[in-house]
Amino acid sequence: TTARAPPSLTTPMSPPGGDPPPSSSLDWSRPGAFTEVFVRSERFKFNAAHFVAFKGFRERLHGHNYTVSTRLIGPTSRADGYVVDFGEIKKVVREVCAALNERFLCPVLSDVLEISEQDDVVSIRCEDGAAFAFPAADCAMLPIVHSTAEELGGLLWRRIIDGFGVDRLRARRVDALEVSVAEAPMQEARYCRRIEDYVPGIEASSSGAASSDRETATGLPPAPPRSSETTT
């Protein structure tokens, strides 16, 4: 029998085949069956400053109280009944968030920002002539082009896999991971990708940021300026 493709990570999943049978006969580990695990926690958060810049536009420096959630999809293990233990997921995501907490999110692959570091100071010169200087210890130097929620989602996708160890996820036959990054309530970006797409050591590729601008990286034109009402 040909195994079916896993259901969408963005759609709540029902037990395979409709209503589950009595627990004594329940077998979600059969071929073609997938389980979705969703984890959100009050501790999946980081407070950070940033500004989005692309050719002809720069936001003012501001900050957000970011929150993160995750979905994993794969078969339920016969051995322990898990896709992945909730406790493991929580530990990894908290550590990833902590590395960004109370930092300036610096997109080091930007094609419109001149970024340099000397004597423990990160200096940034912008296309419009504005200049910033931050203590290096207060910066998260990120391999992305723009510090948008969309590209942060891709970056966190990779870092969460790194935190687990891709071999462990593959051993548990986890098929895909979705990471949601929210700047404010009801305002989030979701990045979803199969674990098989993970390539060790190419962090920027997970965010679609290997190219020099948003249009080339995503096939979309530069986004319009975001309203200041969305900042927190």
C-alpha cells in the first residue's frame, strides 16, 4: 500500500480514519498514519529590538515581545507512545528563545546595511544615512537578510532541529516541523518544512535568505512598510 502524504500542519488533525477505535485496538503507528504535536508555552518568548530595512525603506528602531510555538508531525512510536516527548520540545525551544532574549536582532546578510564589529561594538550604517552602535554582547548576529517574523521563523526552524539533533528526529521518523513566530497577538508568521530538507551547516538556507534580497529569496516583491501600530 502506498503511504499517503502527511496532512497539512496548519489544519487541526483528526485521528486517522475518523473517530478512534477503543484504546485497546488503537494503532496510530501503522503505515500511513501521522500524528501532529503542537506545543505553545508562556516561556516560549523573547523580547528583542529590530528594524526591517530594504532598498528605499527603513523602519525606525523598535521592539516586540515575540512568542513562539511549534508543531511536529510524524508517526506515534510503538515503544513509548510519543511523536516526541513534550518535555524535550519545551527544553529545546526555551533554549533557542533565550539566545535571542533582550538582544538587538542584527540581519548580517542584509544588502542595504553596512555592518561591522570592532572593539566589542557593532556599528550599522543604513542606506538613508542613519547610523547605530550597539554593544556586541547585546546583539544577536543572525544569518538572515531581514529581521522579519517570516525569516526568523526559518532561522528558528533550523535552530530547533539543531537543538534536538537531526539524527534523533530522523530516528523517530519525524516528517516535518512548523515554527510560528508572533510579534503581537493575532500577528504571526508560520514556517513549515520537512525534516528531510535540513542540510547541516547551512543555517541561512532555512530562512530562504541565501540570496541578497527578498524578491530573489522568496519570489515576492519587497513588502510594504508595516504600520507602527503593530509594534509593542
